[in-house]
Amino acid sequence: MTTVSVSPATFAYFKAAGVFRVKSDEKARKRFDEAFADFSNDHGDYNPDLSADEIFAGLMERRDNDRAAKIAADVAREERKAEREAAEKAKPITSGMDGARDHVRDLPAGCYVLTSAQNNTDVDASFLASLHVYCKAHNAQLLAGRMTYNKGGFQQPDVDADEGVYYSDAIKPYLVRGTLNLGGAFYFLADANVIPTAKWPTSSFGGETPQGVGAIVPATRIEMRTTAALKGSKSKAIFSTGAVTKRNYIMRKTGAIAAAGHNIGAVFINTVTGEFRHLEQMAGSEGFYDVDGFYSPEGFEPLEAGNVAAFQPGDIHAEKTSDAAIQAACDMVRRFQPSNVFLHDLLDFTSRNHHNIKDPFFLAEQVKRGATVAGDLQIASNVLARFAEATPGKVRVIVSNHDQAADKWLSTVDWRFDPINADTYLTLALAKLQSTDPRFNTLEYACQTIGGGVASNVKFHVLDESVVIAGVECGSHGHNGANGSKGSPKQFAGLGIPMNTGHTHSPSIYGSCYTAGALEMEMGYNVGASSWAVAHTITYDNGQRQVLFSR
């Protein structure tokens, strides 16, 4: 009898009938016979010229062939597994690293531009071209860290990477691996491989570098924070770079959130001068600003008056800040010629600050020094005048918690027991009492009267007044948070609007919230480890921002 080839449908029919679930061919034939009558009547591809014996023989042959193929596949799989295990066992066992820095590769001092590239994603051609112009102008080396994401969703092979993962040819020459020590100033953690959907990409990286040595993490979001250091020790900044590649996310919850926070950006480092700052290309732009001008694929254009829409020096605290620090900030104002200068915590209110008002030894020290509230206000007025003289633009004083300390003093103390400040108290209290403005600004009035007047280009803003410059909300100091809570940069990042704040004295970038530092590191009340730093924020006319650290 000749064996016939049965169709897949015929084989499936008798398989469903249980013909192949029995152990002997005899039982299989019995089940076949039971099912054959229905098969011959109902099955469309049945050939009546084929006998039952021929069909059964064809079924058995196909069953045997399938079983043999499965056995062969299982054997091959086991052989491959054995080969992999043997290859792993054949690898030498290393002794590990002798020193804590053996994994770090040292690069020479100089200028570097650092960014990140996501796998299987096109680069932003205009940004990369602008970076090339920038690197040439600054004699800087371009380095890019790799990030892998959604590897299972891509099929393009790359001989230089894992199977299914590739990187754009435009960025391949600049991809690096490992931990790179950039002239002893920063470590570039090129292998950090932070997932592009990470909300806070620098989280947990604070301890990865030695004291005083900053860390730069390749990531699709721009983030920056400073870590605490003991008094007399240098703090360090932790950056994430932004990306040279476009948005490319799985559009579910985390992917959609990450796409909204994606930054086309890089970090510039000059290990000789100590400069470091972000370079970001804003939506709709081709190129980016830096402190000297605008870089684009077409070349470089120097800064002009008006290109800087806003400059916010670190919190002032006039009585606590040295003349040199004030002068340095005013020099930056003259250099950038901003349209607006924002001053936060102009007044420290040192002599009667509510933090020390119940400390008799502190109050005695103020008397010995001849420190008075009028003196504090005069110092603040003098500093305000210096900023007003430094710019033809508008100087805006933002309501801040230390400025408001004067109002708290008026509301809580008994002037009869503070004779050295009685005249000042009564002058301010009477003006506030008689004012018809419910948002009477005590500091403004004090600068106009006790301080000797205010320049015409100065404006004092009131609490909760919105001041939007180049699409950025600049009217909040940052001390008041949502629903009566204390403010914080991360909380403001959740508002979904670009904001420039102060208050913390610890410069940071969290999402769309940029926070300046302070002008002075020693305030008398900051004890122990601190993440404070002298740093300012600059806002350009296209909404791009940078945090500028002072050495």
C-alpha cells in the first residue's frame, strides 16, 4: 500500500479527535475508525478515491515525522545550551580591580561638550551641526554616551552593538564608553545607561565621584543639582546632559510623560577655567545660545542687547554679602545687558530677623555692632541702586521671605522694648497702617524713604504677581508652595510651566523649574554640610535658560 500525503486540515481534524493521544497504533486505529465516518461526510477536502487505510497510514507517517522533528529540535537546543555553558566556563576568571579608580579613564584638561544618544533614533541634525560649530569655536571635544530603550521593538542590526540595536552614523564617531575623568573636574559616566523615561535622571549619582568632582550623566532630560559638602569643602554639581537624538518613546503613560520632558541638549565643560553649563536647543529653533552668542548650523552670532531677556543673580541678602560679590554680579549685568534683572531676597533683615529675635545674646551683639533696622534697609537700598545703575533695563524686586521679615517684625514686636529701632518701627508701621493698598510693600516704602529713593528703572512687585518674560514665569521667589506648603523646585516642576525661582540657595534644574543659588556662601545661620553655591540664572529671548556658576 502506498502512503499518501494528508493535508494539514485532515491531520488537524483527526488530531482533535484524539487519534494521536493514545499510546498504541491499535488504539489509534480504533479512534480513527470511529471518527472516519463523520470525516468523510463533513470534511470538504476529503478525496473519496482514498481508502481509510491509506489515510490512516498517511496520518501515522506525518505523526512520526513531527515527533522526529521535535526530538531533533530539542536535541539541537540542548546542544546550543551546552555550547554556551562551555564557552562561559572557558572564560578566564578575573581578579577584579586593585584600586577604587581602576575603572576610570583619565582625559586631559580642556574643553568638552557632552551629550547622549538613544539607540535606533535619528539625531537632531540642526543641533548636531550647531554643536560642531560650537566645538570648533571652543576647541572642545564632543563626547556622547549611549542609551538603550525598547530594544525588542527594533530589527535593524549593527555590527558595532548588540543585535537589533544601532546608532545613527552621524553620532557614531563620538560615542564613548566607561567612566571618563575630565581633567579632574568632572566624571562623565558614559555607561550609566539611564532609561529615557527616568523622571529624575541624576537620582542616586551623588556618591559616584570623589569629593569636589562633579558627575555628568547621559540622559534625555536636562537636570542639575548640587550635593552637600562640609564647611570649607568644595561641593559638586550633578548634571544630566539632554540628548542629541529626537523623541522616540513607547507612547504609553511613562513614554508620553518622557516625550513631554525630552530636551535636545548638551553640557559644556571647561576644566581649565571651571566653567560648566547646559546648551539647549529650544523647540522651533535651529541652534542655541551660550554666554557669548548664538550658535547655529550657519555659524555664530555674538550677543546683542536684548538677546538676554532676564538675568537673576543668586539671592542677594545685602547685609550679608561682600562688596566683591555684589560687584561681580553687577559686572555680569553690564556684560549681558539684560532687558530685566530680577533680585530675590534683596534684604536679609539681619539685625531683627525673626530667626534670632528671641536670642538675647544675638540681640546684644547687634547693639555692640551698632546694627539697626534702618542700617539694614540703607544697605539694601544702596545695593539696589548699584544694580539699577548697572543696566538700562528694568530691575525687578521679587517679594521674598527675607524681604517679608520686615513685615513680620512690624506685626509681632513691641517697639517700646527696642528703643534703638523705635523711630524706624513707628515710621514703617504708620505708613502701613495709613496705606489704602492691601498689598502695601514695606520694603519699597523703606527704600523710598529711609533708603533715600529708588531709581526710575526699578519696580517692586507684589506677592503672587505674575511676571512672565520670554515665556518663563519669573515672579515667584519659591518660598510659598501649593496649598500652604513650603515651596520646592520639584514641586514647581509639576506645575507644567517654565519657572525661575530662588530661595533654596542650592542651584538646580528640575524639569521646567530653574533655581538660582546665592551671592554669598556664609550667612551666619547655615551650619554643617551644605549644597549652597554661588550661581545665577540667565534667560534668553527664545526662552532658553542656563544656570551660571561663579568660581
